[in-house]
Amino acid sequence: MNHCSSMIKKPFFMKSASHTPIIILFFIFFIYLLSVSIVCAEDLALINRPVNASGLTGLLFTTAPYTVPPGTLETGASIFSENSVRPDYTITEYPFSVTLGLSENSELALRSSYVTVSEGPTGTAVIKRKTGDIELAYKWDFLPQHESSMRPAVALIVAGSVPAEDNADLKISAVSHWGMRLGLATGSEISWRDHTLGIYVDGQIAGQDLTENRLMDLYGIFNGGLIFPISKYQNLQMFIEYSLVSGKDKITINGGDYTALTYGLRLVSERFNLTIGAQSLRKKIEGYDSSGRVIGLLSMKF
């Protein structure tokens, strides 16, 4: 950008007061940047394709087939706050990533996170803190979408991860020795008149500790989403995503099979991205109620 009562269950976004100041700060920052962007929007020459929570170009969870420009470095920082009533827990994760454009059609991303877990009623919970897995991911857009073409682009996703700390005492989804992801991402950006619609889908196989029967897990991940501008200069965008995790054997507090619906707003300039969203998770595990997340993501290209 340039100059220019106790019987009533509370909603998930009201359950943990400790996260309210962070969410309010994100909201205030969003409104400020929106006001600045409206003034300077006429200088926007292109639409930024920012990274998602995994560090690869996409929405919040869906990976798009496109990549960051060659030689471009993009840093990303996020906050996920998930609350559940049954079982009673709060998980707050702070992912951070660095993404490098290797060529016109490939990118490399390094990602990790910091996690806090609070179980039980507020005020009596035991809080655990841990550094999350370190993941290195590569994406190759081997079938790019040509300009003015309706044919979707297709990209290959390959990722590997290792634990940053011993995860035996933490009840979250994390690898014990090593993990991997392999999949494809496809999508198309359709323009007509002054309107643009982005459609993205990815399907992946994820596994961890496959050489040890006691620890091994192999499951599928599916994400799909739509994004479309809602402002005159296309810098303010709305998106919606659907996610599915199936076949997960390792049951942890935030693990197991689930479906999720995510929706939110994204503010972009040529190098800056701010995304705010909410996610509703439907757990497919006995004894687990549905839960919700509040999500914020900030990234910058250099």
C-alpha cells in the first residue's frame, strides 16, 4: 500500500473471555485497513493471491493451484481459537509460515506453530503449551491456467513434517516422529465484465509414523472453496470453504474425522493480506459435540 446464566450454554465465541481482546484488536485493525484501502484502491493494479494457514497459496484452508511470484518471499501469521463444550476445552494455535516463490509455477513453504490447550471449566483448567510440528511443503503448478482460458490449473502438493518437541504428553493432533502429505490442487479464476470468481479444490492423503503400528495413521483431507470480490476495486473479498477429514484413527482432543464450514472476509493489496473468518466444525466422534473456531490471518509479500 502507498500514501494514498449457568444453565444456558454460551456460544463458542463468548466462552473464553481471555481471547476477546485479541479478536477485538483484529477487528479494529481490519476496519482501519479497510478505510485506508478504500482511499488508495484505485492504485491497485492486481489482485494478491496470498498464502493460507498451511503456508501455501490459497484461501484459509483450501490450497489453490497458483503460486507466489518467483523470487517473492511471503511471511504469514495466524491465530486459531477453538472452543468446545463437550469435551470441555479451548485450543489456541498461533501458526507462522515463510513462503518462497521458486519459479513461475512452484513455491516452497516452511510452517510451524505455538499451541496452548486449556481443559475443563474456566478458572480450573490446566493449561499446556507446546511448539507444533515443523512442516516443509512444496507445490508445483504443472498445468497452469492460461490467460482467458476456462481450463482449470492443476498443482502437485508434497509435504513432510517432524515434531519440534516430544508430543506424547499433549492431546492434540501432532506427529510423534514424522509425517507427510501428498495431493493435488485444482481451480480456476473466472472473469466476466467487472466480476471475478475463484473456485479452488484440493484433495490430499496425509499420514504419520507409518513405520510404527502403534503410532501410524493414514487419512484423507478434502477442501473446496469459492472467493469473490464484494467491493468496487476487488480488494475486499468474501469467501466460503468446506472441509472434510476422513479415516483418521488417532483420536485426540482436536483429532478424528470431521466436516467443517468456513466463511469470512479478505482484504488485499498488491503485497498485503488480512483475512478474518469463522469455522463451524462437526465432529464425527462419539462423545464430541460440534465446536467452532475464530480465525485471523495476516501476510505480507517482500
